[in-house]
Amino acid sequence: MVERCLEVSPSLEPFDRETHATELARRVPLGTTLSLFAELTPGRPAALSQWGDISFGELDRKANQLVRALRDCGMQRGDGFAVLLRNRVEVVIAQTACLRSGFRVTPINFHLKPDEVAYIVADSDAKAFIGEVELAESAEAAGRSPALRLCLSVGGEIPGFDDFHETLTGFSSDALSDPVFSYSMLYTSGTTGRPKGVYRPNREALAPEFEGTTADYQPHSDCHLLTGPAYHAAPLMYLSRALVSGVPTVMMDKWYAEKTLELIHSYRVTHTHMVPTMFHRLLRLPDEARSRYDVSSLKSVVHGAAPCPVEVKRSMIEWLGPIVWEYYAATEGSNGFLVGSEEWLEKPGTVGRPGPDFDNKILDEQGNELPPGEVGTIFMRSPEKDRFSYYKDDAKTDGAYSGEYFTLGDHGYFDEDGYLFLTGRSAELIISGGVNIYPAEVDQRLLQHAAIVDVCTVGVPNEEWGEEVKAVVQLGPGHHPTEELDREIIDFARAGLAHYKCPRSITYVEGLPRLDSGKLQRAKVRAMFCDSGES
């Protein structure tokens, strides 16, 4: 990656919101807002990565070529394609093509094992697939899905795949005559079974976020830093918002604390999204390292995906100023919550107060609405025009809803002023470093180990990651706890699951609490460690 300031060249036509308002309004519903910036500043970088950069003009042309390549293999509006790529410009090409094609794209977590990747490609009914040569084992496994009509490789040869960029050269890069906005279908794990796609076919088109919005983007002068993987909902959303607003994105492949400051300094980054684990690591940098870089260009640092300790967030605001924003929302939909620094400092720990158009409830276990100050399960109203479902899983969809409301299993309360405070989550969910881990999937893997007769995977406190994964194991006859068995079980888990899902520690018990129905009481197990502070 070439590090440089992204200055506006005086030879490029400036963007004027009033002058281009009519054209923007026409292009927003079609998903082609980016093409206007491609016309105005074709040479300005749209995305920069360690594998190369791409300008707004080239991105616009490549996206048009990809749409035509997908149509050429027989894809129709509503069909899906999948991508298995790290943070590189081909991800941006695929996302841009999705926004204007009528096709849904499914970005896949590249840390997953080959069979996990293959499952998502097949389950999403993908008819085309783009894989990276460094992830060839997973790409080849996924490429065997019988529904696939086109497989493209990035960065080198993958058996059975055509080269991505060579394939695109065979198609016109001219503007599409019939663009239509489309959307991504991301996969989120469930408390039982395999992950499922969050299907939202009626999402509204992304509009630029200029003056008057929280982002307050200034086209052609601001710069966004992508700190997380683009397969994750929040990083992908903020990447897309920057692009449709004419703002370049610097893409980090792997996150390092000091490297983040270096990139902010070098590119005069104005906007970025982080998770609390990143805050922890930035604050742990020596003063001399933090003072080495000028981060005064920052206008907005948004965080979410996991709870942030009050003192950590307060320290970030003291360092960066009142530019830190926090959101609480869901891939599944709803308007969500957003709170700025100054408002948060008046209500430390809150995730915000809902706007007048947002409706949610705090319910007890019997479904009764609770008054302010009482903790219960948070239910959000699903948007009328964009009610989500879990792709091809009616039972899972029905289980998430209570009438017009749905829940992620999060627990919290409203105070007397209407501010929401999170107190915990359903014991089923582990959030480690901002990433969701569903323990039932880990349980299923561990139960295949010959020494284990019962297991309960839980999240336990970890100062840096928020939570880490622990397996509470009941051994079968003839097996006894040893450090060697600990390592064997962890290695066994890693052989079948992405490493971030696997336990970092093992605790052995004589038996696990279960109801008469046989249902595992995971909350009781988790409380053993949360109450004691063991991790």
C-alpha cells in the first residue's frame, strides 16, 4: 500500500451538492450514486489496499463488467453470488456490482473451515462464486456446489476457476441501461444448527450521507479507514456508505493498533469504525507511540458490535475528543440506536435513546412489557417494508419474532428518560472481539471427541476481548483431566471449526445442569464463571 495524503487535485471537477442534487436523486434508487463521482473525479482513489488500489472511474467500469459477466452466466434479478476474499479491491468491486445489479452478494468469513464455506455457498443458492488463491482450499470445496455457473479466482490460479480480471475484460464497461439497487445477504449463526442468511429483499437504497447526517461526509476530501473484515455487517455497511458518498476507503487486511494510527496520520483519515477490543489495544500503546501520529483529522469514530466498558470509552473520548459515536443495531433490521459523545457523557453506559419513529419494548419471560428500570429482553419492531427472514428457515424466523417485534436475546432496561442500557445477553451468545460466536455449534464439534460425553460452551470475561470461549466438559469413563487432554480437545476443535470459535480453556465437571426435558441450562454454567471472575 502506498501511503500518501489524499489531496484533491485542482484539475478535478469539484462536487457541489446543490448543482448535482437532481442527478443524485435520480441515481440513488438505482444504486449508481458512485458512478456520478466516477464521472466527476475518475482518477481519485476509491479504495486502497496492500494488494493494490482502484480509482472511482475504474471501480465504476469494473462493477459494470462484473454485472454483465454474472448476467452472461444466466443470473436473474434476485439470484445470489458469494465472495471469499480478504480486504482487497475485488471485495469493493463485488459490493458495487451488487448495489446496482439486482443480485444479492454474500461475503463469507475467510476464517471459516472449507466445509463451513462450502455450506454457506450452497445454502445461499449462489450461482456464481469469487474466491482468492490464498484461500484456495476453501474456495475449491465451495466451488463444487452444483448450483454454481461461474467460479472466478483472484490473485492466481484455482483449479476449475476462471481468472476474475481476465474474465471481466470480455464484457463492456459502459454504464448499465437497466441498473437496479440490490443488497447483501449476510450469514449469522443461530443458537442451534448451521448459520442462516439474513434475507432482507426490500431494503432501501443507500443514499449519500452529506451535511445534516451523522457522518457529514465531504466528498473528495474525507477519507474512511476500514479496520474490520468486509464480510462483517458493520464494516461492510460503513464501507458502502463511504463509497456512495464519494469518499475513498483505506482497507486494512489485519488490524494493528499502531498501524491504525499510522494510516490515520498518513491519509488524514476522517471516519472509521472500530470495536471495543481495538479501543483497548490503542489505549495500551505507550504514550510515545500515540504522540508520534497526528490524528486530529478524525471527525467520526463509530463503535459497536460488543459492549464497551465505561472507563475505556471515556478514555477514548478524552484522547480523541467528542467524536466517538456508539450504535446498537442488528443485521436483521430496525432503526437501531446511536449516541454521541456529549450525550453519552451525561448518561455513561447508555447506547442511546430511540427516535420518535423507532419502537421497541423490554419484556419479561412471560411477554409482559416492563417499566423503566426493570431488566428484561429487548424486542425491536421490524420495519414494515423490510421485514427480515432467515433464508430458507421458517422455524428460525418464527422463533425470532413476537408479533411485529423480534429479539436478538439481548437484555437491558430503559431509564426514566428513555435511555437504553444493556445489562447482558442471552447466555447462548458469546461476543469476542466484536464477533458473534454461537456455542451450540462448538458443542456439536466437541461432542464428536471420543473422551467427551457432555459439553457446555460458554463465554467468560476477558478484559481485552470482552469474552473468550470456554468449554465445560464432562468426560466419559476411563478418561481423566490432564493438560495434555486440554490441548488435544482444543486442537480437535480447531481441526473442524474456525479458530476464533474454539475454546481457549477447558474446565471439567462431573455433570452439567439440564432440565427434565434434557435442555442444557447454559445460563447456570456461565454464571459459575462470571460470578467467580474465572477466565
